[in-house]
Amino acid sequence: MSVKLRLSRGGAKKRPYYYIVVANSISPRDGRYIEQIGTFDPMLKKDSPDRVKLDVDRARHWLKVGAQPTDRVARFLDAAGLMKRTAPVNPDKAKPKKKAQERAAAAAEKAAKAAEAAG
């Protein structure tokens, strides 16, 4: 059984409120969970102390027994100092796509022709 630390959504429509839970990986997102270890309210300001509430002792326990946090929960744990999270690096995502490369090449060619004609 694979155990995950993840978010379970609560709250009303367009007013999200999340519980940080320990759940079996095959359980539904808002379904059965083993234990609730915190809350996350994205509607509050980022510097609000009530935005993320986390039971640090229980989170530490579940990490020791092998529970895997999702990316968002890993951010919270990193902020709490329980684990080190490295940001994903994908250099190909920042590169322009095929059509943008073609437009850039055409613009460079046009600029070269204009410089040649002027000079």
C-alpha cells in the first residue's frame, strides 16, 4: 500500500479550502483518508499565518514511515523545514516552438537584407 501526503478539497463552489491528508494512493481525491494533518486556505493572503496550518510532528512521522508528498504538499513541507524540495528544471519548455522559430528566422533574414541594402 502506497501512502501519500496530499490535498483533499473542501469548501463551496469557487471558494476552495483544502485539507492536508495522509491517504492511500488509490483512494479518491476527496474520499477516504487515514489522517488529517493540516489545512490550506488559498483564499487568504500569502503572508497570512492561517493560510497553511500543519501538524509538524505528524507530518514528520509520516515522512519517516515512507509517505510520499505531492508537489504542492512538498512546498508546504519545505516551508516548514521538514524536507528539501528542488524546483523542477525543464530547459526545453522555455525554448520557442517551431512557428516562433520560423518567424524569428524570417525577421532576422529581413533585417539582414535591409542592412545589406542600406550599406
